[in-house]
Amino acid sequence: MSEHELPPDDEHSDSQHGNEPDTEDIDLSTSEYYLNRELSQLEFQKRVLHEALDERNPLLERVKFLAIFTTNMDEFFRKRVGGLKQQMAANVTEKTPDGRTPSEQWKEILDTAREMFAYQSACYDDVIHDALAAAGIDIVSHDNCSPSERQELREYFQSSVLPTLTPLTFDPAHPFPFISNLSLSLAVLTRENEADEPTFSRVKIPGNRPRLVQVGDGSTFVLLEEVVAANLDLLFPNTDVIDCSTFRVTRNAEVRKNEEVAEDLIDMIEEVLRERRFATVVRLEIEGDMPDRVRALLIEQLDVNKCEVFERPSPLGFNDFMDLVELDRPDLKLDPWTPQPHPRLTPTEDELDIFEEIRSRDVLVHHPYHSFDETVQKFLEQAATDPDVLAIKLSLYRTASDSKVVQSLIEAARNGKQVAVMVELKARFDEQNNLEWGKRLEEEGIHVAYGTIGYKTHSKTALVVREEGDGVRLYSHIATGNYHSETAKTYTDLGLLTADREIGQDLTELFNFFTGHTHHEEYRKLLIAPGNMRERFTRMVRNEAELVCEGTNAKIVAKMNALEDPKMVEELYRAAMAGVDIDLIVRDICRLRPGLEGISETVNVYSVVGRFLEHSRIYYFENDGNPRYFIGSADWMTRNLDDRVETITPVTCSELRSELQTVLDVLRADNRKCWEMNSDGSYRQRQPGDDPIRNTHRVLMERARRSVDE
């Protein structure tokens, strides 16, 4: 059987192999075999939070993860909890594969999150705060400042903060103020006379002022909300401030419109952005000592359930603590990392001809170990100026705010090349950025397609069409990550640069789908969703099960961000029951339960959480010693296989396959940042013990350094 051929579907029937185990009496659709998507996501967030607690990490690295946990949980509540609340409001009672209704999931999530937030606050109060102080970084309360420091803070407040504040009072003459999403606010009670009822006012802490205000020698910080609270007499003169407490609101991001009836996709997205500002509140965080009357007022006016209220000690929200990571304290950080030049794309005495290099054999780039600017960006820059390039096509899901990628596309258009860009307007939380880039591209005469009706385009692909001596040649880039120079420094992603004509032809048809109205079901080499991707993956998993039953070599290794699709989980269970060894390297969501007797005893599930965010997807099928390797944009989630435009490419060059195998081997051998899943969905972190420490990111960084030196 060749690398790209699969047996026809009728060769997969169980009756073909009498030595297959009889699994007819096992109902693999039973809920006990599936973990809940949302609770699995929270298990991942626990692993993120653990990085803040791990004393083996440098202190400011721990602070970074404290902030990342807040950002991740904010997004989780906006997207996932918001979606559940919408289902509950619509009286949806349909159960997930694990047997939970939306209401049951919502309640379990709130209970689990409450424990996690308490854990985060304790992590800061009991560990991080004191460790920072011991390192000479003091975060002190305003009350503990010296008189001279308080005067310094008051002067700063008067000059730089007070002019930005707008107190909004709630009384018979004023409606309850709008509370913006994720903004930090003060709930202030005041009165002018002793006999008066207290009046409620909301004061928004300005997000464009540093949350951590430096005072004194510059290594001491006071929270901005404390500085504001201590100087409310300047904001509310001639009144008594009775109480002041902080609160924070999270709003639903799941605002959806019917694309089929939308007259204009751009107008629809702009309306979504407007409505998201005023969406339902899904979480209210309050300071633990907030007065009962203020708590009751917020619950009533924000229309939240009492179980959606999270009491927390100050500070609320640690996002802004990321600023501490920028302090000039190398002794408290990991050694800096500079992405390395790719050994095959580094110019020597002569200027590198990237097309000649790709034409000679395929190139695999691995970020952040390889420089994005010196690989992918160089590919696009040379295409923009090369007189032989006829056209450039690219799918844009997320990109940097000062994107050099977009600048290269603009330069290409100015140089007379045909340029077409698929800009996905439905890229969550990047809608506004993508709208602006789309308009900028159109102003340059570039053809822009804004997504496809019914699908979100998640594919990360580029195609360069070049006139050469022997005819027109197609150069393709197919990646696991976005064309985003900043995330390429912190996300691990892979990309294939190839002159394979069949892959180029497949991409040509894919881009025609973006700009036209028809799509292909079959492709020469690529796995495309919607189209052939689900079927091809299913057939390859089944093929491994057949091979093991025939007594030949079979194994599956799959690295992805999430394994959520119930059908793929069932296929993996059946392969495991046949005896296939399966290693799954899944960053966060995983519905499959490993280690179930008679079901998944041959399955291992790993998760690596460390310095970089694991974002690449690699799929390996042993295929009786004729292995198949694939990389691309799709996880094994229902949305990726059925509801998005995704691209997966085979990797056929033996040298590049060896590179992918090394990455998979390093990840599975990690004994420092690797976690193993238990059958109940919980995780345990590997410990090196007396063995040498094997940290995936450190190993691959050192490997990238050596490849340049060699």
C-alpha cells in the first residue's frame, strides 16, 4: 500500500478479519466513556495555574502564568459559559456525549471555577506576593505607605488619574450605569448628611493607566484601585465616603447572527461587535467585604444569579500583573530566547533564493525555534518583489497589529502581482482587527474575500504562482499557526514550504472555493474540511486497527490542541480495542478516557504545559512500516472536521518526517512539563526523580541552536 493510498471502504468491514475482537456488545456511545468538554478545559486551566505555583520556575515566569490563568478564564466564561447560558435561556435540554444538560454543565463549571479562583487568590496571597517582596518587588497596600509616599501618590492621582475618571451615580435622577466587559470598577457609597440614605456610584478604574503604580524608589507598587479609593475625597468633595469596594463584570461573547439571511457579512460582524458590548453578564466578581446592600444592588441591576457571584480578596483580576514580567530583572526570568535562523534558509555569501531552496526539496519550519521573519515572512517578501511571481494568495485568520505579512501583500499588489486574500471576519476577538486589515487591503486593489457562508475559515495557507523556465510553478505554505509574527515567538507551530505540484493544485482549488461558490469533495493530497478530511482520518484510524489484527505493525500518535469529536473518540476506542497502541498529545480538551479496562488500555494521553503554548498539530500512522505523517490547522473537534475550512498536508520528505518524529519523541519523553491523564480525566505531572531533566521546550531550543552551528 503506497503512502497516500487507502483501502476502499468495503475492505474495512469487521467480517473481513475473523481475529478481530467481538465488540458488538459494547455500546461506545454510552456517556460513561466520554469526558465533558468544559470540565476538561478547566483541567487544562489547572495545569496552567500550577505553573504559577511551581517553585522550580523563575519567579516572574510564575507571575506570567498567574496572569495567563486570568486571561484564559475570562475567555472561558465569555465563550463557553456564555454559550451555555444561551442554551439555558432557549430551554435546550439536549445532553452532551457525557450525559450532561446545559444546566448541569453550568452548575458544575461554576462550582469548579469557584475552587480554582480561590486557589489562584491563595497562590498570590500566600506564595507569589511574599516571594516578590523577598526579591525586592514590593506590592504594598496604600495604608502601609509612608506619609511621603501617600503624598506622592496623591499628586500622581491629581495630575494623571483624576481627569480620566467619570463617577456615575445611581439615584432617581440617574439610571444604573452601564458596566463594560472585564472592566475593574469601584462601588462607592456616599452621603452628604448623616440622615441621608447612602448613594451608590460606580467609578471605572481607567484601563489606560498602569494598574501597578510605582512609588518611592521604583521597586514598590500600589494597586491603582487603592490609589483611587484613597483619594475619593477629590472626586466626591463635600460628601462622606462610607464604603468603597471593587467589582468586575464578565459579559457573554456568544452573540450570533444568521449568516444565511445577512445582507452583508461586514455589517453583520460590526453589529455583533456592537451587541457584544451590551451582552448578558455571565460572571460578577466582587471583593469579599463588599456591603450586603451593594452586593444586592449589583445582583439586581446586572441580572445575575447568586451562584454567578464570585467573592474574592483583592486584587480582582491578575491580567495587569503581566507588566511585572517586563521588569529588568533577568535574575527572576527564564533565559531569553531568540528564534534561530533556519539552517536551510540562512543566506551565505550570495543572497538566498528561497524559491530555489524550496524547489530543491521541501522545507519544514518550526516556530518559535525558527525565526518567523527569516522563514515565512522572507518567503512572502521575496514573492512580493520577485519579477517572476505572477500571483499570491493567502488565508488570514489572525495577524499582528503591525503585520509585515499584510505589508508584503500590499507591496506585491503595487508591483503588479495578482493578490487575493481570504480574511476571516469571524475570528473571535480579532473581528475588529480583521475588518480594518480587510479594508486596508481593498484600498490597495487587492481582492478580499470575507469568509464563507456557514463556515469559519481556519486554514493557514499561502500560495505563490511563479513563471519559470519550464512553465508555471506553484509554491505552497501550509501551517498549523497563524500568519502572526508575535504569536510565532510564543506558540509552537509547524509549517511546510513545498513546490509539490499536486499540493499546489489542491490549494488552487481551495482558494477558488474562498472566492467562488463551489468546493471540491476530493483532493489529490491535501485533507480539506469541509470535504475529505473526516473520511480520510477515519479510514486511516481503521486501517491501523485492521493491520494490528493481521499481526503487522500499527500505531497512532496524534498531537493536537483538543480531542472533542465523539465520532473520532469512538474510532480511537475501537482501534485500541483491536490492540493498536495510541499516544495522544493533547494540550487541553480531551473527551477520551485512557486506561479503561477492555476499552482504552493501549491509549496514553499526554499534555505539555510550559514556556511556549503548544499549538502545532501532527498526525502519525504507522501503516505497517510505511508511515504517514501530516501537519495542519485542524484539531479532532467537530467544528474543525465539519464546520470550518481546514487544511492538513502530508509530509513525504524522509528528512522532514524524521524532524516530526523527533518532536513527537521529545514530547513523550518529557519528565518536567508533561502531564499524564488518568482515566477519570484528572492529570498527574511527571517528575524526573533521579533521571536527567527532559524539558521539551529546552531540548528543542538547544537543538535549534545546534542546527545553526552545524
